[in-house]
Amino acid sequence: MGRGPWPPDAGEGGIVDAEIMLRVDGAGHRLVVDTRTTLLDALRERLGVTSPKKGCDHGQCGACTVLLDGRRALSCLALAVAHQGAEIVTAAGLADGDGLHPMQRSFISHDAFQCGYCTPGQIMSAVGMLREAEAGWPSAVSADPKADEVALDDAEIAERMSGNLCRCAAYANIVPAIADVARR
Amino acid sequence: MKPFGYQRAADVPGAVAMLAQAPHGAFLGGGTNLVDLMKLGVATPDTLIDVRRLTSDQIEDLPDGGVRIGAAVPNSDLAADCRIRWRYPVLSEALLSGASGQLRNLATTGGNLLQRTRCVYFQDLSTPCNKREPGSGCSEREGYNRELAIFG
């Protein structure tokens, strides 16, 4: 709509840069970003952290899921500048050295992927989802939304993971992989 | 996406004053709707005023038995809050029926009220839409008319 730059300190073409700090998988990074940069682009293009994937880039597929300050969130819809100082965990940072996270091991042992593109997002979403269930958060399919404890059956897992799409349709193995970790 | 400035106010009056100075600005909460519309070119604010850490993220009990929900309370916390689940179950169930876990963690209560329509034509710059461009017409009347929202 042809609006002039505001605030007045905007640079050429109205582009505004901002300096931010992010903690990604335990390491601190200071960087200058165009205010339009999403967390996903900051991670992938600026910091070289490529485990969060760009699928739809519109918040519909879940491939970019990370833990943002302890909660699962879509990095494609979060502006980096709005998350100054955030603590981000990606699938690449879940492992403890060479020791994979239980969710990562379970996805491998259940063959819970085909092409693997959605897998880092699936795993981060599953890790965040289990925390939510442990905290007693209900879902749209919970038989008793007032119950203090959540029993994660297959229907609960499918509903709670509905923000993560898999074009290979590996759901038949993804749900058991998550259920196996949930039972522990 | 069109370039924009980014501001964070120290308090609510400050945020209101910032918006008054930026007639084409917008308040930013979780950004799940606004950032998406900015990517599509549907929303083109020249300034974002981030109010997520400025407004209350608490649900308070009121003396009359009601609750006051802060504008920055995430959708997920609101849906999971025991008071909402017991006393206002429709609100909890409505929240849980929409979006996804990842979206509900980012989305705020205040932002939810400012959410724009989900109509596909509103989000598609190549089609007429009275809401996006008053007077251009409504593509939905004769077209695809599912997934609409009452408000927005």
C-alpha cells in the first residue's frame, strides 16, 4: 500500500535491522536481523541450524517446530526480533552428545518416517506434547476435560500431534513411537 | 513481506501513544495470524508494536465470581486453566477445537480477538474481497464458502 518508512531510522527501502541474542541448543548467538526475519530463517539461514525444516512457511505443517522457552512452537510464524533472548531447542540439540534422546531412539526403532523431512518437527512436537500431557492439559478428544491426569491413547496422541503433517503418511508408526515413550 | 519497524513500549499508555504516532502500525501479540497475513501481503503495517510482554499474562479471580483474562495469556494456558475448565468449559473446548498445539502456545487471548477472517479470498490478493479492499466485491458469495469465521 505504498507507505513510507517508519520509524525514521529505517534504512534503504525502509528496511529495519535489529540486534538480537538467541540461545540455540545451549549456545548463545548475537546477530543483526532484518525485522522481517522469522525465527526459522534466523536459525537456518543465519545460524546454520538446519534441523527445523521449512515446509509450508504458514504455520500449517509443523515441520519448523522447536521448543521456544520450553514450549513447542512454530518457528516460521515467530519473528526473531520479538523473541530477543529466547531459549530455543531444536531436534539437533536434543541429543546428549552421541546419546540420542529417547524420542529420537523410538522414532528409529519404530521406523516412524520415510523421507524424514517432517521428522525433526515431529520429534520436537512430540517432546513438547508429552510435557503438556504431564502437566494435565486436556485436548479436544479428552473424555473428561476436567481430569487432572491425561491417558495418552492413540486418539489423544493423534489429536495432540495434529499440527504435524507427514506427506509420506508415516502416522501408523509415528503414533506407536510416541506412545512407547509416553508409557515410560 | 514489506519492511517494518519494530517497537516495544514500556507500558500500556506508551504502546497506545506509539500506535497513535504510527497510523499504519499494528499491535503484535503471538503473531500467528498477523505474521502470516504479512507474508501473504494482506496486512502491510509499517510498524509493529510488540505488546506480548507488556499486557497481563495472568488469569485473575474477581470478587463477583468471574475471572479477568490477561491479553497476553496464551491460548494453551487459557484452555488448560482449571478455573476455565470447570467454570467456563465451552471456552476451553472452543480453544482446543481450533488450531494446533504449537499455534495455541504462541497465540494470545488479545490476539485472538484481533484475528482476521479465515476466508480464503481475504487471504488471496488476486481475488476481490470487500473486507480487504472495500468496494472490490465479495468472491465468497458465488465461490468456496467454507472455513469462514463469524468475526474478523
